[in-house]
Amino acid sequence: MKKTYKALIFDIQSFSIQDGPGIRITVFLKGCPLQCSWCHNPEGIRFEQQQWVREQKTGKHIALKPLPVGKHMTTEEVMEEINKEVPFFDESGGGVTVSGGEPLSHEEFTFELLKKCKEQYIHTCVDTSGYARWKVFEKLLPVTDMFLYDLKIADPKEHLKHTGKDNTEILKNLYKLNKTGKEMTVRIPLVVTITDTQKNIEGLINILDKLEKPAPIELLPFHNIAKKKYKNLNKEYMFDNANNFPVKKAHEIQQVFLNHFENVSVRD
Ligand code: SF4
């Protein structure tokens, strides 16, 4: 009997316009080997199912209800959700993005899901931290049209300090993936005093300068949208009182990158 794979899915977002071209559906897989201090999907970091509390309003009364985060779903069940959106993909040049968490930590599920998409000629994107064995990238290459590749911190020790892992494998995979010629956008989070320092920006430019095929760069300014999620998870958040990343500064950094690379955008 043919094996079917299950994964813990913590969100499926329809009409997503920020995770690849066109209108997309983004599937968020629970579990990530990194622990970035600024992560805006803290409910996607742990691999196992968790509980969080959500507010439930009944009239004027607000009660805190414990709810599970994540639902085990098979690739067939996720495809049922995807198939509802296909007309929007066709209209907009969109498709499916697998995100997380880290989709490459769910190798078999991600492969099977993307394969099913490709069998239906649906455009596929993988949003990754790059932290995985190269073998996993190799496996996903034939079923992935495009990678959204996060690049956060240039210095390996600083990377380790702020994400829990150093960036050796991430950089190796970045260069290898680039060599394959596969379409990729490099996404850089802008986080005050962590990724936006002159030293880090220069380090990232150095890294990107060595790519054989220049990749579009997207700067992602930090937004303090995850505060409530941390509270609901009862998890400490070092950005509890942080403001959104200043728009002016994001555009100044964009200019610095534009002095070296042609295609650099800032996400609104
Ligand atoms: S790699 Fe992404 S999902 Fe994983 S902890 Fe960092 S920001 Fe969160």
C-alpha cells in the first residue's frame, strides 16, 4: 500500500501575497531547528503539539480557553484545501508556498505535497531558513519552482547567539542552491541592533557578492505583530516593547544594498 505522510500544520493561509509570486496559499509546518529571538511564528518552532490560550468573547465576558496549536494532516487533506484556491492561482500566476517552521525538517511530507502540486501544474515555493542537509534540497529540487531563502546574520557566532545555530550549513546550501540555477529570492529580516548593524549589512553583502547568479533580495522589516502569540504561549519575548522597524531606516539599508545589487525591495 502506498505510504501517505502526515505533518503538524499550524496554519494554512489563503490569499497570501507575500510568500512568492501571485496569489498563493501558504502552508505552515510546525517545527523549526532554529530559534530566532524575533520569530513572528513562535507557535511554529516546537515540533510537537502545544497548547496555547486564546481569548473567547461571550457578550462582555472574556474567557481564556486552552486550545491546541497544530493539527495533524495528510498531504491529501492539505491538497483538498489547496484545490479550493486553484482558480486564484491561474488568474494571478500564484501557487503554493510551504513555510513554517522549517519545511525542510519535514522532508517526506514537503516532497509528497509539492509533488502532488506539480502533478497538477501548480507553481511551488519553499520558504526556508536554509538549515538542512543538502540531500534534502536535492530531493526537493525537481518539485520546487522557487525558493525563498532567509539570510539573517553574517557572523557565525552572532548567528548562533541569536538563532541557536551557526550559519555554516546555511551558507554552504545557499551557494550550492544558487549554482543549480533554481529561481530564488533571498529574504533578509531587518531587526534593530541584531541584523541592521553596519557590520552585519557589510557581511551579508560580502556573502551575496559571491553568488554566481545574482538573486533578488527582499528586506523584511521587523513588525511587532507576534507579541500576543508569545503571551498566549506563555513564552518570553525579548521584543515585547519593541517598535516596528523604522521605514526610513529600511529604505536607507535598501539603498546600501542597491549600491551592490540590482534587485532589492523592501516589504511594506
Ligand atoms: S527560522 Fe524562521 S520559523 Fe524558524 S525560528 Fe527563525 S524566524 Fe522562526
